[in-house]
Amino acid sequence: MAARHRLEERTGRRHGLLTTFAVVVGVVFLVVGILGFVPGVTTNLGELEWYGHESRAELFGIFQVSVLHNAVHLLFGVLGLLMAWTAVPAMVYLVGGGVVYLALWIYGMVIERESAANFIPLNTADDWLHLFLGAGMIILGLIGWAARSQRA
């Protein structure tokens, strides 16, 4: 707690739930993006494609991934860490990112799995994970914003 107060004194910023949530989500995306390239954690890694439904690599043997899919996770992770510095960008990251993931869920639900439209690639497990990620990020953003508002 003392370290937190020293940080607030040095930076003039208070880091609350909102920025903490953005950091945690960002770190999770970074870890998942990295794990998408790790043999054993990602099955069929030798069949990892740059993009498209032809990629047979699966993170944890469940979630279909490609280099593009892993790169998106890494990008979302870096973005989360960069935007976690203050409350408003952290809120934009969590809620905006949540909306993006909900849109990705809808996209995954309507495309034909074996078509060129499945360029990321997505499977059913990815679709449902995107629903929970999107909803979870929005909820975290709103909870963090409410806590910030009460503190001010």
C-alpha cells in the first residue's frame, strides 16, 4: 500500500480498479498471444498457418489459432497496458475492446467455417470465449468506472 501511495505522489495519478482491470486484461491477452506459439500448449503447432481456416493449431487443444489470431491477442495486450495508465483510456480499452470482442462473436456465429471469411480463424470454442470476453471486459469497465466515480 505504501508503494502505491509513493506512485501516486510521483505521478499525481491514482490507480484504482479501472486501471488495474485494464492491466490484468492486457497481461492475460499478452500471455495468451505468447502461448499461441508454444509447443505443447498449442497442439498441432506445425500446422499453424499465417491466417485462415486451414490452420489446424489449437491453443490448449480447444481454440483454433493462427499467426494472425495470436498477433491480435498480442496487440490487444500491448494496447491494454498502454491504455491502463489513466482511467479514461482504461475505460475506453475495456468497454471498446469488449464491443470489438462481441462483434467478433457475432461474426464468428454467422460465417461459414470453411470459407475465406473465416480468415482469423474461429471455431465454436473461440466464438463462445469471445462472447464471455466481450461481456466481461464491458462489465469490468463499468464496475471500474463506477468505483472511480464513487471515489472522486
